[in-house]
Amino acid sequence: MEPGEFRDDLDRIRAVAAPIVRALALELVDVECAGQGQGMVLRVFIDKPGGVTVHDCEQVHLSLGHALDVEDLVAHAYTLEVSSPGLDRPLKRREDYARVLGKQVNLKLRQPREGQWRLVGRLLAVDEQGLTLVVPAAKPPGHRRRASPSPALQTQLEWESIAAGRLEVEW
């Protein structure tokens, strides 16, 4: 099976994985495949409030691995990996953004906005049309840094204008 064909089956794999993950009181964040041939890797990302444990990953791995074998959705050898989405998790669905309200996000835009392809700001609101960020105001060229924080602006973005998003790790 070619990688493209495998990707076409991801929706069916998600459909098998979702109830298994839900039954374990977890959330299915994403399913992706990488590699090809005998090096094919099926990655399943799970989460729950407070984070996932190694035991959670093991339970999903065992249950989902068995279900995928029974359903025979993958026609050749593959490696199944189950993990958390990580600290800088990708944000793909509206629910992903809603989960991180009040936190810093890094957005890649489909078209530049005021000359910028990326926006980093604190997520203020999420709704049907898009989201609202609080972003630092741009400083004029040659402006020297001051100890005082720069003013912030609210920016609204429609879902269609966002190419990708990630939670920004704050230390």
C-alpha cells in the first residue's frame, strides 16, 4: 500500500480509534501516518485533563492494535505509536483552540497580515466564525526596548485565514 492510500484510510482508522479512546476516558487528538512500506508508522495522539500517563498510552495501544488487526484496515506491516500531543501541541479543530483559551498560541496564516505570516498572542475567544487574539502592538523600526510592556491589540481572525496553529510553550 502506498502512503497516499494509507492516508485515505485515516478517517476509517479514526472511526475505529475514537470509541476505544473515549471508553478509556481519553480524547483522540489526532491520527497521522509517516514513512512507507515496512517503515510505515501510525501515530495516535491522545489527551485528557492533567495529561496522559504511560499506562493510558499502553491501554490505547493494546486495544487499538487489536481492533485494527480485527478490522484489517492496514494491509501491511506498520508500527503503532500512541502518545500525548506534547507541550507545543498542534491546534487543528475549534475544540483544540477552545481548550487553550487564555494561553499563548502561534498561528501560521494563509495570507500575510500587515506583512506578517505568523501571529503569536494570547487566545481571548473562540466562536463559529474564528478566534480573537491579544497580540503585542508592533514597535516602530529602530525603537529601543523599554522596561515597560508594549501595548496590546485585539485581533480577530476567521478560521479560513489560519493555515496552522500550535500552543506556545510558556516558561
